[in-house]
Amino acid sequence: MARHYIYSLSSRRLHPYAGSKAVNIHFLVRQGRAVPNSWVIIWTACEDHKKDSHVTLMTLRKELLKRIDPNKFYAVRSSASVEDSGDFSCAGLFKSFLQVQGIENILNSVVNVWASLESPEFKAYWNCIMSEGKVPRMAVIIQEMVQAQFSGVVFTKNPVTSLSDTIIEAGAGLGESQIQERRDPDRWVSKWGKWTQKPEESEMSESLARDIVEQATSIARKYKRPADLEWAWDGEKLYFLQVRPITRLDIPVYSNRIAREMLPGIIKPLVWSVNTRLINPTWVNILTRLTGNPSWDPDSLTGYFYNRAYFNMGIFARVFERLGLPGEALELLFGLEKDGPEKPHMHPGFGIIPRLPRLFVFALSFIGIHHRLQRLVKNKKVAYDNLIASMKADLKPEDWLQKASLIFDETQEVAYYNIIIPLLAMMHYQLLAALLKQYGYDVRMLELEGSREAASKYNPQYTLQALHACYFENVVSDPDGAYPLSDEQEARLKQDIDKFLEVFGHFSDSGNDCSSVPWRETPELIRRMIARPQQAVKNGHPSLRFKDLKIPWMQRIMTGIIYRRTSRFAVSREEISSLYTFGYGQFRTCFINIAEQLVAGGVIDDREDIYYLHWDELIKLFENQQSAPQQDLVSSRQRAMALYRSAVLPEMILGSEQPPVMVYVQDSLRGIPTSLGAYSGPARVIQGINEFEKVQDGDVLIIPFSDVGWTPLFAKAGAVISESGGMLSHSSIVAREYRIPAVVSVAGACRIEDGVQVAVNGYTGDVVLL
């Protein structure tokens, strides 16, 4: 028998047989937090009770008489060796008793807690997850009750999504009374010092909620892991009753915040197959170089829900957290996270130290990246031109599939640079934004060096304006809305359009969707775009040049270095994007030629139907030398896509099951402001460049996403709203160039009806239907 069974959790050292919950409470006490008087009955008492219950209880009774006030109420809780340890939560499996008064009642509660170790529920749980040879032991906590005015729990990280949300659930009185009275707790959610959710009416003050967040965040930092804490407030003091690690749910967390910018809208099966086959291995390469783990499954990185793309951000979050970075590091780089006073900087923590050698090698690969990019652009352009020259109309479907495989091979390295360069561009842009903010400047008003030259080279709007001035400056439309020219002018214009299409013919509604019809297939559309009156860059908020910034000369040197690197990466981003779009666009040539032969053989009805087959299905079609009709399968997928085209999907999906869908339009929406200004005007929803004629001067342009081929639409817009995008997305960059307000990542924006008056606030991100 032990000499003593009961030990105070306020003592400097803790008995080794106290159990996990006692260890956690002792941690709170040692951190100087307000914790009610607490004691632990070590698990030796439980084991001795099995041998001689009478002597054990008599010893405990004597010890309790020295410590327990018979006029006070106590909580009696389990503190098992396997409980709240991070590996196992054992949630709800062990009994707890509240408002216990008197020595005998406390002893009875202790015995009942011990008995829960033998319960069928715990045995079933333990047999399912137990480690070989591990024996559970049961200590017991006795803690004074706080006569709480408010109580609840606080999570320092979202326990479901693992995102950096601090979540408070609070109610009046004790948690037990809240359950008995069936009162739902108030929910407060803070992210980086800013409330993202709070109750409209709450008896609990916001100052108390903020104190809970601040103390919980500080505790978790010392705890060195995300924490779940129980708290109580007695009207004067905030007490923490216990702390435990948040156990991570082993389910994928899919998000479309980045995916809807990179692969937006409805995605046909063949497009999905091509992109995941091309992009996912590239991300695996990056993750392997970051972590040294070569076992990443490419298919696990993405999800395909109702024909929309999602990224498994849980995987990326775990990688970044191992490097000491916030789990949302990728969203931060893309500019998709809203500001808050405690928004984390992209500075790696101590977690990066063991990985420094590997990361150093990875960082070395960025030295001279601009020169390597120039060589890549030159070599790949030649390779693509040779590939195009080898594409003869009389090739067999098997040969066209071989050409598509060659495009995969040639584009793999381009895809890597098309991910790395934008990431580096965004990293430098965020760093520059932080530096300029110190001196009162908004990076969105700064003109990057070389941006105008890059725009004139890669932006078709400049050439369209020049052609309009050459042919249609003084031409008036006829009653049918056409802009007639003489036969000679039409002939010259056709030649100029052919030259234009040699440069920009691969552009389409989406540079990441090989089913999108490229401009080279629609020369009449280009003629109408040229004929329509063009509008130059608007006079909105003034653009700043770096030389005009008033920054102390010492800081100006460092800021200047970052500015020039940011500018160079921004230009490189346009170069690699143009190359990738050009190479990727050749997939359509292969698939359309295959499709025409499938149509001739009666396998499908229309050449565009090929995009409703997956890549593997296409391969098997020719490997088996079968030409069985596929139209029933195609029609089934077309009907499903039409059914869910207007569905509103959640930004985040937990698990791999398809979620229920909704269709709705709110009176007010919110997104990320990426181009400054405020504007009100009629809404004009555009789903593709072929609808460009709908846009009138001063319309609020509402788009699902934006690609370089959409640029002409911005010429007449008074403001831009996009369902996808971030700070450096195409719509944001062009809106700043045209000096019109832009708000991006606005879920459900395309469900706004045409003609409705909309107010766009490019400072706050608010979109209001008037």
C-alpha cells in the first residue's frame, strides 16, 4: 500500500502516477493561470482498492478530511493514463461528477470513476485502438467548483478543419445547467485577432471573450500544440479548469479557395484527367523536396465534387506546420486570407531547423531561376512548334493519343515553373506589401517595374485597341449593329487577324481548360471584338512609382531590392503563364482530331462530347480496339453537369463524400478587396468571352473567374466582382491596371441577376445589392 494517495496539483513536482489529465492541470498551474484548488488521487489507489477496498477507502477518507471543505462543492473527474494524451481522447468514456459535496459523496464518486475503467464502452474502444502491451490505469481529479456566471470551452485551432480559428463556446452558468435547460451555447470565432463570427446578442461581454482568446492562445503557445480548454468566469476572475490537446481528425479537408482560381468552374471529365495527371505529380515533386517524404499519393491531393476542383488542404497544412509555418501558408501567399491585427508573418519557426539542409538545397534551386526560365521558354517554344508541325490531319487516333502523351512530357517541367514562379511572385509581393504598409503605402497602388511592357507583350487588349484604331476609328455601325468595311479593308483586316491569332490564338476562356474553344477557332469573334469601340485605361486612383515613395534611405535600399525582385517575378509570371497556356492549349488539337474520327465511327455524336470521357476511358477505347458507342455515358454525364451547374458548393468539404448542394442569392456578399475604389452600377454576369457584347459602359462586371483571354471585358467595366481569385489573380491585376475597384473570392456572385444595381467597395470587400 502507498503511504499517500492524494497529492496537490499546486505542488512544484507532480507524482508520476497522476494520469494525463492531472499532468495537464499541473501545467496550467505552473504557467501561473487561475486554476481552482485541485488534487489528484494517484492510480495506485485504484489498484489497491481491487485488493483491499476497505483499507484503501479508509486511508482516502483520512486524507480527504485534511483537504476537503464540507461546505464547498467539488468536481470529481477521471485522469486515466491514456486520457487526453494526444494519442487517445477517450471522450465521454469515463465518468465525471459535478457539484459533489461531503467526504462520503466524494468517495462514492471516486469509486464510480474507477469502475468506468471496466465499462463495456471503454473495453470496446480500447480493444479497437489499443497499443500492444499497454495497460490503462485510472487516477482521479478532485477540483473545487467555480460558481460560474459564464462557462464553456475554447479551442485554439478549429478541431474539425485544423484552420487557425480560435473558437469559444460559452453559456450562462455551468455547462451542466446549460445542457439540462437545452440552451445552445454562444459561439465566438476569432482569427488572428479579428472576430469572424460572434453572437448578435450575448450576455457575455466581448472584452471577456477577447480575454479568453488571448489567454488560451498564450497557453497553447507554451503547451506547444493546439489546445482545448475548459474555462469558467465567476464575475471577477477567469479560471481554466483543464486543458487537453486537440486530437486531429484523420479525414481529408478539401478547399476550393485556391482551386477555383487555378481550375475554375465546371470541369469536364477529360479536362480533370489531363490537369490532375499534369499538376498533381508536380505538387508531389514539390512536397517531396520540402519534406523528404517520397510516398505522397498524387490522387490524394485533389478532390472532384460535382465536377468542381478542390485541393486537399489538410495535406498542405500538415507540411507547412512541420516547417513552423501557419497551416494556411498557401492561402496567405495567394492573398486569400483577410487581414487581422495578429495575422501571422510567413517566418518559419523552430520546426524548420531539422529540415534546414534539405530546404537549403531546395532554395539553391532558385538561384538563377530567371535565366533558366529564359532558356526554358526558348527551348520549349521550339519543342512545341516542332510538335505542332508534326500534327498532320491524316493521323490515326492512336497517333493523336501519342501526341497528347508527348505534350504531357514536354509540359511537365513547364508546369513546375508555372507553380513555383507564381508562388515566389506572391511571396515577394506579400513581403513588399508588409514593408510598404509601415510607411503608409498600399501595395495595390504601386506600379511594378516592367509591368507595362509585359502587359503590352502578353495582354491582347493593346493589339485589339491598335487594330480598332486602324480599321474602325471612324466607322459607324449599321442598323443591324455590324461595322462594315470595304472589300480591300476586309482583306487587310483578315491578314492582321491571322497575325493576331498567331500570337494570341491559343487564348480561351480558361488557360487551364483544354475544352475551352480557343480564339483561333473563332476568328469572327475576334473581328467583332476589334470592331467594337475600345476604351483605354481609366483615370481612377493614381498609380505610384517606386521613385516617388518617401522612405528613409536606409530602409529604401532593402525595400528597393524587394521591389525589384517582386517586379521581376511578376514579369516572369506572365512569361511562364503564356508558355504554359500555349503548350497546354495543344491538347485540344489532339482531342478534337480524335473526336472527329470517333464521331465518324458513331462512337460519340459530337466532337465536344469527347471531353465527357476520362483519359483512362479514352485509352481503353483504343487499347481494346473497340468502338462501342459511348453516347449513353456521355449523355448521362452531361445531364448530371447541367443539373448541378447552378449549385452553390461549400468552400470547404470534410471527407470524401459529396455534400448536399444549395442554390441561393444573398442581399449582401463579401470577398477580398484587390483593387481600390468604390462604384455602383448595373450587374452584368458574363460566363465567357463570347458574351463580351453584353457588357456596356459602366457595368459591374461579374465573372466566375478570369484568364488573360477575358482582358477585353474590363475595358468597359466600372467595377469587377469575381467568384475566385486573390491579390495576384488575373482579374485583380487587370482591374488595378484599369484603375477600377475589384472584389474577388465572392461566393455566389454569378447568381446575381443581370441589371440589378450593385455597390462594390474595393476598400472593404463588401458587395451590396441595392
